[in-house]
Amino acid sequence: MRLKCPVCGERDRREFYYVGDAVALARPDPDAGEAAWDDYVHNRDNPAGVTRDLWQHEAGCAAWIVVTRNTVSHEILETALAADVKRAMS
Amino acid sequence: MRFSALRILKEGLTGNKGWGAHWRDPEPKAEYDAIIIGGGGHGLSTAYYLAKNHGLTNIAVLEKGYIGGGNVGRNTTIVRANYFLNGNSEFYSHSLKLWEGLEEDLNYNVMHSQRGLINLFHSDGQRDAFVRRGNAMVNQGDDAVLLDREGVRKHLPYLDFDNVRFPIYGGLLHPRGGTARHDAVAWGFARGADMRGVDIIQNCEVTGIDIENGAVKGVQTTRGAIKTKKIGMTVAGRSGQVAAMAGMRLPIESHVLQAFVTEGLKPVIDHVISFGMGHFYISQSDKGGLVFGGDLDFYASYASRGNLPMKEHVMEAGMTLMPMIGEAKVLRSWGGIMDMTPDGSPIIDKSHIDGLYINAGWCYGGFKAVPGSGSVFSHLIATDQHHSEATGFRLDRFRTGVGLMDEEGTGSQHNLH
């Protein structure tokens, strides 16, 4: 599996650290309540199909990257800088 | 049909014409007292113990594929009870005891072989950790023997003891640990459940769960609707999808774990061995293949196959530990889908929906738990009470932070186990 870092280009999977589902893009407010925080920290949609997760180009430029990919076929559909994705959401 | 030596002799003399199917292939009924979703090891053993221990026989196991075709046939077949934490420790101890009587109980040869499991250590700190674990195992009533370097050498003379980077200091021997033939375990439980009246329905995928006023009413399947008031969910690997049918999100992320087998070789590895540096464990099947594996690929996946970096890592770890296996040719590799929870321990609990029971989150340790899981989950379904040996696998432990069972001590967070 190769991931395309928006800064460095296509690189081996081993250069990246996997964090998990890109929930951090929608972090609840500090006072959102226990249920919202439990959901954010623990519960996952865990889709068999297209998912969006967060990786870091640890052995490269260290950028945080949102990877849209298919969990069934391992196909990489899209990669973007997490900072850009977050900015577009607000 | 009971299996016995006499029966084999009789069949041998009469052309082996009397062996029938090991279980029926029934049409689903319109209604059952309970339905188990998922005909893997856990689902089949749950059905078996529901019938055997609780007298519930009007039940069905719904399997979307075929019996033995899922994770129960994809693991590396290791059976052990060497857990450290309360909650896990008594449960796996309970499960190992059931394993020890399983073949007689099922009247089925599951080839359970207590060949001994040796976890190697490579530093003083690791030795201390294993002494502590060994004491916990002994206190639980199970067996653990601390081996020094020479003690390990007696059992495993072929290891690279003087590896420059990871010399072997010793090992923790768990004599009652071993392996079993995984698909025979599924077949044995399927046959045992079927003989007690359980309907095992293959090629029947659940497509929806009917819930009214917070209570289970039935399921929708590819073979029609079936009514029931109790559903046991045993679909580890796919728990997220099935829970979503009940409108639930679980603290589970599915990952792929790879395994490997070599060509058949003459007997060379008598035990189950795990390397203490780098993730690698190995045993030899009765057919002769070296069965080995390592760590998760570490990204969410339902692909049932992994990527090359983890293959390379596993091979490197194997070569570091026992350079002799470099001569063996790898025949196959594959991946199984693991329900990974934040703390690396499973969930056996009721849900907030009346009649929906959850058995999930087995991470990479489900196979050895098959009899224990069925025994305690059937108890929960039948009595609505947690079994005394499985009180710790609560779903709410993640929300409350009470009773987390983080066996590795790395933290209760996704992606750390």
C-alpha cells in the first residue's frame, strides 16, 4: 500500500503512522457532555467500504493527512492535508 | 451418530458407506426462542451450551457463509490461559478447562494438543514481567514454569541463543498451552448443537434487526424474516456492521491480522513459541506446516489480506529467532479480520435494547476463548445474569473507565493494541 502525501508525493506505507478514524476533525466542545465525549473517544462507525482516517507522514515531512480509502479493497481514493480539510469544514 | 473405535472398524469393513452428514441443513422456521447471528466458533459454542446447559433447543444459528469459513478457520489455532489481569485471567482459565474436556464432551476429535507454550524473554526487565505473569497464572490455578536459558535450550535447542541484538535469557513455559485443529472445533460444536436440536442455517445473511419499543422482535435475512425475542450477536470482525443494524455504534475498529504457513515438513517444532522482541509466534501443525504470525497491519481493514511490510517484519523476526526456518518455503499467507477494542479485551454484555446480547471485540485472541465464550454467553442469554467467570467484559467500561482490561499496559485507546 502506498499513500500520496500532499507534500512529498507517493510514498511507502511504512513512512506513515496510522492514527485511526479521522474523528479528530470533529472534536466535541469541552463542555459537550459525557455522552458526546464517550462517543468521540471510543465509538466508531467502522465501515466496510469507504472510510476517512488520519495518518501522519512520520518518516517524511511530519504532515497530518486525511486519507479517504476503501477498507475492503485497500484502494486509496484521496489524500489531503488535515489542516486544509479542517479549514474547509469551518 | 456417535464416533468410536468400534464404529471406525465397522465402517472400514462395510466400505465407509454409513457416515452421514455431521449436521442437518434445515430451512429456517418462522420463529425461534433465540437466534445466534454468526456461525463461527463463538456462535456455535454459544448455541451448543444454550442447548446443553440451559435446555434451550428451539434456537437457530444464522451464518452468512459456511461453517468454518470465517475467522474460526483463519486463526493460528493457539489455546492458552496465560493472562495476567483479573477479568481476563479467570475467564481464560475457565475456557482452558472446557478445552481439556471438550473432545469427550463433543464426541469429536478436535486434535487438542497440549504441547506447551513458551514465551521467550530477552532482558532482565522482561524476565521480571514474566515472573509476575507466571505468578498470576499460578495464583489463578493454572500452570507456569520459569525456564532459564539452559532450561529453554533443553526444549528448543534450535533457537539463536546468542543473537547479538536479542540474546535469549529464558522463557515462561505454560505446559497446558497448545493448539487445536480450528475447523474441527467449528464442526464439533456445530454437530453437538445440531444433535441437541439447534438449527444451523448456512448461506443466511442477516440484513436487518427488528426492534420495537426498545425490544428485539426478529431479524430480516436473505432467507426471509424470522421472529425471535432474543438475539446473540457473535460476529467478531464484523461487529460494527451488525450493531449498526440495531442502531448502535461500538467501541470497535476492524483490523487485519496476517498469518502464514510453510510447506509440510518433518516434525521439528514441538511447542508453541513466541519471540519476546518483535512480534512473532510459531507452531507446527500435525500436517507438518509451520504456522506463524505476527502483529496487526495497523490500519482499519476488512480485506482478509494484508500488505507486504508486515510480511517482511514477521519473516525478519522469524529469521532472527530461528535462522533454520529460512530454508522452509512459505506456502500461503492470509488475513483475518479482528474486532479491535480500545483496551484489547473483549465485550460480553447485554445492550440497551431488550433481548439483544453482544459478544464482540475479541481482538486477536478469540480462538482459545471459543468454549469459554460460548459457555458464559449462553449463561447471559439464558439467565440475563453475567457468568461468574466473565463479569469483567462490560460494554460500559470504556465510558466509565472502571474495569478496563489493558493487558499490555499501553493505554485504553484505539490503535494501541
